[in-house]
Amino acid sequence: MHIAIPKVPGQSPREKIIRALALVLIFALVAWAFVKNNERVLDTLSRQGTVYDETGILTEEQRKFIVSFARALKEEFGMSCRVQIFGGDFVVPALDAKTMYMGLAPAIGSVELRFPPMMSRALGADFIESLKTESLLPALATDEWPMEIQMALAAIYEKLTGLEGDEPGE
């Protein structure tokens, strides 16, 4: 198989070199733009999979916080996270053994927390119950739930990272 490389037109050798370099630069810019666009698309898809807000109340900053929590959880512990906020009633989706789920329905005052078995044991039933009954449910009544989601996720992350430093038997 023979590949024919097209000749670069030009009056002088200098013009041919400049045109060839410009052609290479154009290909490099197109490749760079393609990679950046793919990164943006993957980031958007990741956000949509991580955060679902039917109410439209979460700000972009709050969404970014949740996505950054999900990334940190994935990088540090290999676990996924989904946060869903519904305008009405909801059904918990099918989850795998490595996905943490937080579902809120502010209109009906309902919160659902599901943790992977390993994470559930690490956090403890009392901690999980307190997140639900002492933090998230009361926040639904006062419309402070967007901020409370962030505080709950921060508490979860803090508790998990605190466990990393504990030695067996402590």
C-alpha cells in the first residue's frame, strides 16, 4: 500500500515550508478542539448522571459541589453517587453495589438514603439515620434543603476520610 502525500504548492522553498507548517498547525488546532469538546460533553453527561433536579431549585454552584463530591468519592473510594430531587413522589432507581443514592421529594417531605454495603457499615446506622432525621427531613420543612444536601455530603466525606486514618483497634 502506497500513501501519496500531497505536495504543498508554493513559489519558493520558504513559502512551501510556511504553508506546510500552517497546515500542521491547523490539524493540531482541530485535534485540540475535538479533545476539549469531548471533555466538555463527558463532563455534562457526568453531571446529568450525578445530579437530577426536577424542581430546578439547585443553583449551578450547588450542582458543581455535588458533582465534585461525586468525583472525590469515585477517586478516593471507588464509589459512585447519585442525587435526585423530585417535584412529587419518586421511586428509587436500581442501584449497583457501589452507588450511594440520595433522593429528596420536598413537595411531600420525603428523603431516601441508600448506601453501598461497605459504605453503610463504615458510616454506621446511627450516623445515616441522623443525616436523614436530624438534617435532611427538617430542612425540607424550612426550604433549606439545598444547603443541607451540601452539608450532608460534606459530613459523609469527612466521616469516610476520618476512617482512613484510624488504625485497627482504635
